[in-house]
Amino acid sequence: MTKQSSVTKEKVLFGKEQNPSNILPQKLTLDSKIKFRCHPGVKCFTACCGGIKIILTPYDILMLTRRLEMPAHEFIGKYTTPTYLENTDMPGVMIKLREEDDRCPFVTPEGCTVYSDRPSACRYYPVGMADFHEGGTRDADGNEIPGGEDKFFFVVKEDHCKGFEEDKEWTVREWREDQGVDVRDEMNREWLRLVMRRKSFGAQAELSRPAKRMFFMASTDLASFRRFVFESSFLDTYIVDDETIEKIKNDDVELMMFSYKYLASALFGVQTLTIREDKLKAKINEMKAKQQRSVMKSIQDYEQMKQASNA
Ligand code: SF4
Ligand code: SF4
């Protein structure tokens, strides 16, 4: 399998790389027709399950850990390897391929052993979606300006994939329904937006190490994120209504959606969560004191420099 194909399954998840040669140039809509079918009878069956980079979203990890009845930290250690997302400094994980044959640990000659819970990238393939709403831009004051909706679909056509030689024709909408990607779209959207935001604004500031650690923890291990919410000063800092608290206590999907809001607020200053006023004031005072200390230090340094040059 070529290096190009290793880009492909990541490509289908994020959908925003510069036109690799195996991406057909047409912009498709939900009603566009594609001729494609993948089934155990194709000559290339499971050819696309090796030599690939499959990024896992938080929902992918949740579904796979439920399927394998394994805690997230164990799953992450056994089946994944760390990576950076979309050439940013945001840490994530991808499936760790088998050392002996460079193939996905879930593939067998009979097919995918986790098929109904397979990751989003595997579901989307070979039809990707580009959503240019994800990144947004900032005005002169650094406030986010949401981009206009500009969503389209595209087909990734690789030489080894014989599914395009099958005579099944359907619309992109029908293909997506068949693959069950609508739920994935919904579950992944805000997380993908976090990554695309970072990609859009990346050069302006570096994410701190604690911010990166928090993003990684919330994105890969919901049990740890739940402990962070309920066993730290989190609920003393943020205003969270009782209904939400009840939901996120026991429901992993609700907690995951909540984690996206928290990350948008903590990492990008998006107004998705409200900080309690007393905490906000304390934070502002702390920042003012820090700024004051820094000004005083600069004045002292300057005075010392002056004295030294006059001596
Ligand atoms: S998870 Fe399943 S579909 Fe995806 S690469 Fe692995 S074996 Fe193939
Ligand atoms: S037809 Fe394409 S998607 Fe299906 S197994 Fe073959 S390479 Fe993979």
C-alpha cells in the first residue's frame, strides 16, 4: 500500500487537505450519483485496511471501547498510537497497525471484526465531506467570525479499490444512509471544528502544555474527563445547570458533547460555558497582578541597566 493511501483515510475524516491526486475533482452534493459498491466478493476485499492512518474521534473511541468491553485507557494503550491532528499541535490517536503486516488489528480475511462499530474514517471512505464552516476566521480584535456554510462531498478513488467497477449506482445521500454516517457527523462535528479552528488560527499562538493535555484527555478518555468535572473545582468555576449535571453524570454521549463545549471555551474562548463571576473577577485580578509584576520587573531591569551604563 502506498504512502498516498495512508493519507487517504485521514483525509476522508477531515476532508480539507490539498487535493491529493486520488481525490476526484468534482464537488458532489447529496443528490449526486456515484457508482460504487464494497462487499466481501470484491477482489480487493480489505485492501484498504492496511498501510493507513485512521484517526479516531472521541465517539469512535467510545463505540470501540463499548464493543470491546474495555476501559478507554486500556484501549488507547493496546490499539492506538499518538499522533498530531491535521498538522496542528493538537494531540490525538490513530489505530496502531499490526507490526507483522502493517494492517489494522481488527481486520481478518473475513472482514472487519468491529464492522458495526468501525471508526468514522472507515465509514466515510471513499466519500469524504468538506465543511468549510469548520474553521472560521477572526476579526481585527481576535473575535471569531463564523465562515459561511460551504459543504460538499468528494470521492477518493484509489487504484487498488475495485468497488468503482461494480455496477451499483446510488446517490451520495443513499450511500451515506447505508453507511450510517449521519450519526457520526453529528457526534464528530464540534470536535472536528475544534481541530479546524486550531488549524485556522494555529500560527497566532501556541497551545500550552496543560491545554494540550486537557484536549487529549477529554478526547480519548471520558472516564478521566468525568472525574475532572466532578472531582476538581470545575463545578465551582463554571455555571452548569442541574439538568446538565444529571445528564453528564451517567450518560457518556452527553458528557462527550459537554467536553466539546468545555474545550471550545477553555482553548478558544468561545462563549459555550460561563465562568462564575467571583472566579472571573479573581482571574482578572490575578492577570492584572501578573501584568503589574511584569511592568515593575521591566522598570527595575531598565533602572539597573541605566546604573550599570553610568558606572
Ligand atoms: S476498523 Fe475495520 S474497516 Fe476500519 S480499517 Fe480496521 S478492519 Fe478495516
Ligand atoms: S472495494 Fe474499496 S473500500 Fe471496498 S474493500 Fe476494496 S478497497 Fe476497500
